[in-house]
Amino acid sequence: MDNSQKWIAFSTIVRREIHRFLRIWPQTLVPPIITIVLYFVIFGKLIGSRIGEMSQLPYIQFVAPGLIMMSVITNSYSNVVSSFYGSKFQRNIEELLVSPTPNWIILLGYVVGGMSRGLGVGAMVTVLSLYFADFSLHSLPITIGIVLMTSLMFSLAGLINAIFAGSFDDISIIPTFVLTPLIYLGGVFYSIDLLGDFWGSVSLINPILYMVNAFRFGMVGITDINVAYSFAMVALFSVVLFAVALRLLEKGSRLRS
Amino acid sequence: MKQTNEPALAICQLSKTYEDGFQALKGIDLNVSPGDFFALLGPNGAGKSTTIGIICSLVRKTSGSVKVFGQDIDKDFSAAKQFVGVVPQEFNFNQFEKPIDILINQAGYYGIPHRVAAQRAEKYLKQLALWDKRDIPSRTLSGGMKRRLMIARALIHEPKLLVLDEPTAGVDIELRRSMWEFLQEINRQGTTIILTTHYLEEAESLCRNVAIIDHGTIVQNTSIRELLKQLNKETFILDTREALDSCPQVQGYPLRQTDSQTLEVEIEKSQSVNELFAGLSEQRIHVVSMRNKTNRLEELFFDLVEKNLQEKKHG
């Protein structure tokens, strides 16, 4: 395939992925919006008003960046894992496997599809958050940079999960038992300063902590960790996950007999 | 893309052993000429689908080589894939997508621009009588329509080699005939076709050459005409006008009565049907119709597979 053919193959996969989540919008777009609005109402307005300040910020301003990041992470991940596993289950992934589309294009196509949903939902949640809290953007490059890289990283992770998944149960295990605890313990709702030295140090092994803090820094200018570490951490994870996902596709693991 | 006079498909010493140790292919050799209509026959589990899977990259070979129009799948699988269109046995499209989207997306995976893809999709959907169904979810199509959709999808990048794995399984007779005509037409236009089928009548009607595969080895690879020459005897069913009290006897023809108005007889190639009819006429028995008990190729197929089985049993 020449470069223009590769571009056509890539844009076909991305367009198909975007069309997929738009077609089933009551399943893909509405629930995350409702969930996040409930978080804003309960943790931001009702409980948040009694908490007062967190890291010198009104609690709703503190929690909003974390909630936006949470929606980006979960939607990027779940879009790729459900779409790719669905294609495996219905065997229409074979349409791509028999075609001359290179594996790295297949990988990028699914990942950009996942990022489209993650960033789309993230953008809608950001607009909604303006109703609940006032923001003055601290750093646009940091905000955009970290949200793009985070979405990329979790789309890659979703693809790897889908490749290994042998049943629909397998695509919910990681989000339920790994992703959700990591998000909840990743500084979305609190500053790690509250945890004390030991648990604060333990929290540093949670990659989501770095992403949430870098995003919070970009939006409101406060962070528990050095933002450079956050970018380095997300970049490292993304490179490793990309290499693993590509290797799995090249080998045809769980895809070719 | 390299255009050559190489065989459409050249398989050399192809082997496949699955992870559970099952050896599906034991070093097969196979050549298919450009423009051929080729049948790959064999009982269930013989290795037909494994062979097709390797050609289209869904199965990883253990050893051997496969070339499609001269392109070695180990050296440039991308180029080889451009030549191949595959219609698998099982439905493998997204049941929630519309037929038109399935075709245009498939064209996109081959790097075909959207405008060209849309024109081709219209052409093939019309040829396969699916144009009216282009905008409905494909899960609502009938079984025959789904099969035709998979043929249209396999043709969307206009491959030089079309591989069909049981394309008419479960399709009614009328539709099967129309699919045969369609396949014959695209073969006349130059597309090489490899067909696996359980309907041996289909292979006999459509194909010029045949390979019979059994237990992972090719037991016969020749033209249909040559293969049929090997047929020494055929079994015929005769329907009589009168009800028969007992089975008639005609010297040299082992007749069997299967019901009051039906006889069965095996006739060797050296014998004449006229003599049989004369013998029956003398006994005032009138034959009103006559047909083969099984398809001629089917008899040969069973003979070959049985022979292969006996050879294996006796080492």
C-alpha cells in the first residue's frame, strides 16, 4: 500500500469507529454525561459545600478537573475495548485482517476512534462543569497535552484488553477491578497531602494520579506532583503500551489461528 | 503492483499444526492456473478451510510456501492480499452495519477512494440483487442475502483470485443457480475462482479442475473431466410405469427393487443401457424415468476418500 492508500485505510477505520459510537449514543454518550452531572451535584454542590476548601481551592473547583479526566479515561478505554472485542466476537475483525492494511494502521485507527469518544465526552463534561464551577484556564498547552496523551494511553490499554479478552466478562474485569479503583485513588476527589507520608508515597505508583494532577495544574494551577514527571510517566506508558499492542497484532495473538 | 504470468496460486509443501497438536495440513502442493475455476473438495476436517485461512492470512502456516500471482506471502503479504478476495463459510460482517457501509468500509481497508468505492458498491449490490437492501441493518437480511453480501464484499477491491468457502451452504436451489451464473460470469471476465463445496454437483457444473484433500493430504489433483473418466460404474434409479410384483432379472445387470415401482441398477462403463432397456421391455416393464442415484463426482469422491482411509489403516 502506498501512503495515500494507508491514509484512506486509516481514515476509514476512524470514521467507522466514530460512526459506531454516534450510532449508539444512548449507550456511549448519555450515561457518562449523567454520571458526571451526578458527581458534580453530589460531590461538588451538596457535599462539596460542607467540605470547604481543598488545596486552597473551593472543593468543586478542585474536583472538576479530576471528574473531566475520569470521563476521558473511562470513555477512551471502554470505546476501544468494546468495539475491538465486538469485532472479534462477530468476527468482522477478519475484514481488516485479510486486507493489506498494516497492523500499525489498524492500531492507530482504533486508538484515534477511542480518543475521539474520550475527548468528545471530556469536552461535553467540561462545558457542563462550567455550570457548576468557575474556571480560569492556567495553561492551555499543559491541559491539552496531558488530556491527549492520557486518552491515547487508555485507548491503547483498551485495545490490549480487547485482544486478550475471550468473553464479554473479560472486557469488564479490568475497568471494574483495576481502572475504577485506580481512578478513585488517583487524587480525583482529594489531595494526596491528606494521606500522610506512607499512603501518599504508595499513591505515587498510581499512574492516574500523575494525569489527574497534571490536568488539574493545567486548569487551575495546583498540583501534588511535578508536572514534568506526569508527562514523562504518561509518555513512557504510552510507548510501552503501543509497542505491546503492535506486537500482539503482528503476532496475531487471539486473532489468527 | 507486479503483473505476472505466474500461477494464480502456488502452494508448496504447506503444513499446519495447530497448538493442540492437530496436524491439519501435511505438506500439500497445489497449483491453480490464472482464469481457472477450481474446486477444493474434501470431507469435514480435511484441511480445506485451513488452506483457505492460510491464503488469506487468518491462519498462520507452520511451514511451506504460498504464492499468489507470484507474490510470496512471507515476503510481501500486503501485495499478495491485494490479489485475493475471500468469502468465508461463516458470516463475518458487522450485523449492525448497513450493506452499503460494509462494502465501502471494506474498500477503504484496501485503500480505495470513497468515490470509487461507492460506484463499485452500487455495481455489485445491483448485480447481486441487494441494492434495495443497501440501507437496512445487515442482521435483517435473509441467509441467502447475507451470503451474497459476503460475495459483494469480497469483490469490492476487484481481486484476481476469489476464494469461496462453501458459498452456497444453506442456500435454496433457485438462489444457488443464480449464484452459479454470477460466479461463471465473473470467471469468464478473468477472475480465477477457487471453490470449496459439499455440493459435488456444484463442483461438477462449475469447475474445470479439482483437488481432493483428505486428512491434510491431496489425494487427487486433476481436471474434472479426467476425474470422471476414472468412474467405472454408475448407479441409476429407474421408475417404472407398472407396479412390480417381484424384482425382474436381466443378464449382466444386477437389479434391485427398492419399492413397487422403483428399481436400482449398477451399470459399468463397458455396458450399454440399451441392453438393459431391451431386457426390461421383453418382460413388459416400461421405464418412465431414469436418474443417477448420486452425483457422478460424489461416487468418485467417496471412492477416493474411502481408498485413502483404507490405505491409512493398512499403513
